[in-house]
Amino acid sequence: MDSNWPVPTEFPPLNAGQVHVWLLNQNLAPDRIEGLRTVLTADEIERADRFKFDKHRRRFAACRGQVREILSRYLGDDPQQIAFEYGPKGKPALAAAWSASELEFNVSNSEELALLAVALRRPLGVDIEFIKPPHDFEAIARHFFAPEEIAVLDSLAGDARLAGFFDCWTRKEAVLKAVGEGLSIPLNQVIVTVAPGEPAAVLKFQPESGEQPEWWMENLVPHPGYAAAIAAQGGALETHCWQWMSTSSSRQ
């Protein structure tokens, strides 16, 4: 992959106060996909096979298989044995059998790339988007973004406006994924920085409790042509970014 993120020579240890972000390639050779399918559960294979198009079947197997590979290294368990549970809005988490690990993770994918973020005792949200100009992205912004964010976008021109749109979108999504709500909370309730060169930050997000919690957010640059962000409630995390090279191979 054309990314500046390194491939670690040894699997890195995860410490408290850190977050590891893994870049996953979903455009893998057929033998690699077959190898990754061997670490999926029967339900996951069935789900992959329900996709109409081959590229979507391939991407699902590539993402889920590599997520299992990586999590298995942190947990010291067989990739296929790891079980997941899902929150009310579909956010995945490790099932109760692995709760002692205190491992939190989140996944996002777009086109041929995916991101997996992993930390200890810190619920995370990560989002990646392929920068493909929607023909009506300005109308989308006016529908989903807050007035403060729209004002910043309107001050930008050309490529900067498109970049601002995707920066804003990924940052909002990362926050909502961190709290496990997805798009069930209107995007305009999360207000983030948009201006080019301004650090990624949550300016305002007030959940139902009425309190304004502290948020940490960081912009990610995993690959040319993609926008990405990561967020977690609480203080800053030390971010380490890596590329994953799948270890699975076809067992045919």
C-alpha cells in the first residue's frame, strides 16, 4: 500500500494511555481472501456470501479476517475463537469471555481500505472515508452539519472545501461511533473543527446527561485520497499507526 505507516517487525505491546491504529488492505489476492475466510465463523461466511457483488464479499472477508488476526495477537487466542457482541446501535465489542483483557476496539472501512483502532479501557470511535466528491456534497453539508461548520466550509474554495467536508464528516462519525450511537444522533449535534491546519477537536457535543465531557480527537492520514479521524472521551491518547500484513494463507 502507498502509505507512510510502517509495518512493525514485531507485534507491538499495547500499554494504557496508548491507541494502536491498524491500516488494513481489503484489495487482496484471491488466495489471501481464501486464507482469511478460514478464520471467519460460519455466520460470518454466510454473511459475506450474501453480498451480491464479489468486491463486497472480498472486502468483508478481508476486513473481518484481518480484524480477527490482529485482535488474536493482543488476546493470545485463536482468531476464529474470538466472539463479538453488539451494542443497541450495532457497535461491536469483545464478548464477555474476553472482558478481563479490557481491550476496546473500533473498525471502519471505505472502498479498499479499513482501519482498526485498539486501546485499553477507552471506548473508541474511528472513521475512514474515500475522498470521492459527491455531486451534492454542499447540500449534504447544509443538511447534516451545524451552522458554525457550514460557515467555515463556505469560507473555503476548491479542493480545500472538499477536504473540509470529509474532515468534518469523519470527525463527527468518530465521535458518534465512540459513544456507540452511530447516526442515531443527528450529526449537527456534534460540532468539530473544520478549518485547514486547525487541529482536530470536538468543539461541542452535549449528550442527554446535559454535561459537556472532555474529548480527545486526532486526524489520521492513512493513505492518499482518504480522510480519517479517531476520537475517545477523556484525555489524550498516545497514537501509534501501523500497517497490517495478513498472516493467513489458503489451506486448500
